[in-house]
Amino acid sequence: MKLLLIGSGGREHALAWALAKSPKLTKLYAAPGNAGIAEVAELCNLDTTDHQAVIGFCRDHEIDLVVVGPEAPLVAGLVDDLEAAGIKAFGPSKAAAQLEGSKAFTKGVCDEADIPTAGYGRFDTAEDALAYVRKQGAPIVVKADGLAAGKGVVVAMTLKEAEDAVTACFEGSFGEAGAEVVIEEFLEGEEASFFVLSDGTNALPLATAQDHKRAYDGDEGPNTGGMGAYSPAPVLTDALIADVMRTIIEPTIATLAKRGTPFKGVLYAGLMIGKNGPKLIEYNTRFGDPECQVLMMRLKSDLLDLLLASVEGRLDQMTADWRDEAALTVVMAAKGYPGSYDKGTEIRGLDTAATDDVAVFHAGTKRNGTQILANGGRVLNVTAVGATVHEAQQRAYERIRDIDWPEGFCRSDIGWRAIARESEG
Ligand code: AMP
């Protein structure tokens, strides 16, 4: 099969690496890709916001399946346009991607199917939103409704912070995404992520993960797209997973099917595990980045088979097999990230080939002759497998010691919570 992968991050490098292992794959293209993806795919110069151009490329190159990595093309309806042109594409339709594209949409699905989630109100004027915030008091959570690249959420510990967040949203800090605001009850507990694959009817559980969103050690500092992750998440026991499938995932898939907008693709549930059981914080409609990197290290099944079964509605016939070991990834970012940072600095020490146990996925790199240059905020995902999270962590940091990139930094404590649990147990 000939595939086209859309995206350029560490998630897409991990997907490309896993797809390249499939005996069914004859050719992999990636648009736009990065220097790491180029090791397993041919990069193509394609404007992926121009759906007609993507369709044209697929026809010219006889693409059998398009795999869409990031959320923006999904929300923009790339999968719908490809399917209308008779080209198979992995990922949800524009309508189903609203589970990620609109927080108010997801809350509506939760109401309809009685899915456990934080209590909320939704508002389209600052006045009403402020009145609600003042009535509820802090702590409280203020969210811009639409896609805001992970920046549209403020967990306000004081009323003043909540009021400022509401004002910022309606003053246009998040553009269109902030025209409507969702205000939520503050949930207490431990966060974890759960990934399932759906074909519109069936939901196949994949795996669990936890990530670190803050930039610095001890989970301090500004929020980022994610500084590291590990899988599995010890907090999500088999019993809790069964509970999440029954009370959250299955009702969601059934509701979207009933509405005539079935969900196909990866459903990524952000969960809060509290005293009263798991509650849904949010959905994403694609693999997480960097969670995908740890999932792909643990996946034993053929990724291409699984993605194709999602597209073709055959997931009831599939299983996903996982290595029992833990996988952990450490994000190396350009100094200054998530604020301003330099691009174009040289990274050395990357030449060791990926093995089944240690892989350096590229998140933001480009090649310049023989040099690999940093080309983004999050630049590398050093990923390793171990018998325990602790062992995986040690292997990842060992690999990092060989990477020579003075302009980069990483956290030194990825996995601390799971490791503490391991040493208790
Ligand atoms: P979201 O973009 O909805 O995932 O929110 C980003 C982060 O804000 C989450 O990963 C949580 O850490 C936090 N958060 C979101 N909603 C809540 C909530 N209702 N209670 C507590 N924390 C939340």
C-alpha cells in the first residue's frame, strides 16, 4: 500500500516509524514531515490546507490511504474532502472532530449521554460569564470554546484570575476560539489519558498514558504542549479502564453514530481520576503528542492494519497487542520554549539508529546538507522502553547524554509520579 502521512511533529515521526514496519507498506510519503520522518518516508512539498492539492497528489501518486496526524486538518474537513474524492483517509470527519474542535459540543454530547464530566455553563457574552464566575467562586476553570493550540484553558485558583481569563477571551486573546466560553467546575484528582480506536460503531481500547505539561522540573513553570509522557498510566487500572469504556467512551461513540456523524479515528480522552471515579476533562480526536511516541514504542500489532480497519469499519475483528514493558519519552526543547527561542541551531549525536528499545523521534528538525538543525520549540522526543517506568526513564536519559545540543533543554524528572508509585509498591 502507498500511504501519505500528514504532519511534521514527533507524533508523526512515531507514526511513520510504526507504519514503516508494516509488511503491507510499499511507499510512505509525508507532508510536510521533518528530518527524522525523512529517514522512513519521502517528504513532499504540499500545502495541506489546500485540499484539492492533497487530492491531486493522492491521484498522481496512487495513494491507498491518507493518515492525518494533527487536529487542524481534521477540524478543517480534510478527511471529508478526501473521502468525497474516493480516497481512503484515517481520522474523523469535520463533524465528528467537533469533539476536539468545540468544548461546548463535547459538553452537549456529555449531557445527552449522561457522561460523567465537570459541571459547566456556556456563555457568549462577558457579562453573563462574569456573573456566573462570581456566583460559583474559585477555584474554577475558564475555557475558550474553540481550538487555541492548548492555550485556551485557565485553571483559576482565585476569582480575580477567573475574571481576567473571561475578559481576555472576550477581548479576543484567542481570536474566534474565544467567541464562546465554557466555564467548568474544578475537578480534583490525578489526570490520565486513554486512547481508543473507533470505526464509527466499535471502540477498540488502545492504551493509557500520562504526560507532563509544565516546562520545568517538579511540574513548575509555564504550560507547554507536553514535555514528556509515559505509558501505561499506573492510575488507570483494568477495572477503571472498563469503567471508562462503559460510562464515557461507548456512550460517546453511540451518541455520535445516532446523530448521523459517526466517529472514526483515534479518540483520546483526557480524564480526571477522582474520589467519585473517572470524569471526562476533554476529548482530542487524534493521537497525543508526545503520548503517541510512547504508544508506538509499546505497540506490537501492525499499525497499518489497525488504521485501515478503523477506516473500513472492521475493528470488531481486530485486537491491539502491547508490550508489557513501560515506555517513556523525554521532550528536548529549544531554550526559551514555550516563550521565544532560536531556530536553526545544530544538533549532533543523533546518528545512532532507532532500536525496538530506544528511539529518538524528531519533533521539529530540518536537514541542511549533513547537519540536523532545530526547527521548532519542541525538537526531539527521546523515547525508551524498560521493564519499569524507572528503567525506561534511565534509558531515555542515558541516550540524551549522547546528544550534543547546547541550545536545547529538557526536564530531568519525567515519570516521577509513576516512579514514586513503583518504589512504594
Ligand atoms: P484541556 O485543554 O481541556 O485539556 O485543559 C488543559 C488542562 O487544564 C487539563 O489537562 C487539566 O490539567 C486542566 N483542566 C481542564 N479542565 C479542568 C477541570 N474541570 N478541573 C481541573 N483541571 C482542569
